[in-house]
Amino acid sequence: MSFGLSFLVNHLLFPTDIALAMDAIFVASVPALFTDFKLMLLPDYTWITVLISSFLINLFHFKALILLDALGALISLGILFVLKLRYKDGIGEGDLFLLPVYAFAVGITFMPFLLLGSSLGGIVYSLLRKDRLIPFGPFIIFFGYLLLFLRVFLYV
């Protein structure tokens, strides 16, 4: 049901190339969201699909900003890498790949909101569950897809 609704909204609001890329991101991200909640693992196909789809969206619709978007991805990678070095078990390997890819997808304009939203989501989850282990991937995926949708909706 959610896949069909997402496909319908994407194809009603966006040009076909963007709608197909958004569909691919949604199809790859939703199973990963549930997998990370249950097993604390993020499949590689998720970040690879998001990277390819967002590269195509950026190349054809945000070409002037592609270097700044790559810079935003590198900044987010740097932040996570420092956290990974500082707190050995603080950031999972899947999160280390997923956040920069979604940062590239949402662009440098929305990258701070991605970091803030996913971090706050993880904090709220941790407080509600009173658990030390937080699956960070679902929050990256949720806020990343939401911000990508917003970016494309506002600027295309």
C-alpha cells in the first residue's frame, strides 16, 4: 500500500525521470529501514541505489549545485568519521555510508536539517526505548527521503 501511494504521489508531482529515481530510492530504503530496526544492519544496496539515483537527479536537475552537494556529503562523512574514531561503537558501518549519500541527495542546503532531524529522531527513540543501541539508519532514511522530496518539490 505504501509503495503504491509513494509511486502515485511521485508520478503526479514530478517529471518521469525524477519520479523513477524517487521510486528506486523508496523501494531500496523502506526494507532497509525495517531491517535496521530489527537486526541493526543496513544492506549495501540501499546506499548504492540512493547514490546512483541522487547522482542522476543532481546531474540533470541540480547541475549547478553538484559540487556543493558533494561538499555537503564530504562534510557529513567527516563528521561521522570523527564520531567513529572518537566513539568506537557509536556509529555503525552502514550509517557511515548512508548519511553522506543522503546528504548528497538532499544537497548542501538541506544537509544540516538531515543531520539535525536524524540525530533528534535517534535521541527521541533512545529516550523512549531506554536502549543504548540506536538504529540510526531508519532516521537517516526517513529524514533523507522527506528532505529529498521537499528539495525536488520546491526547486524543480
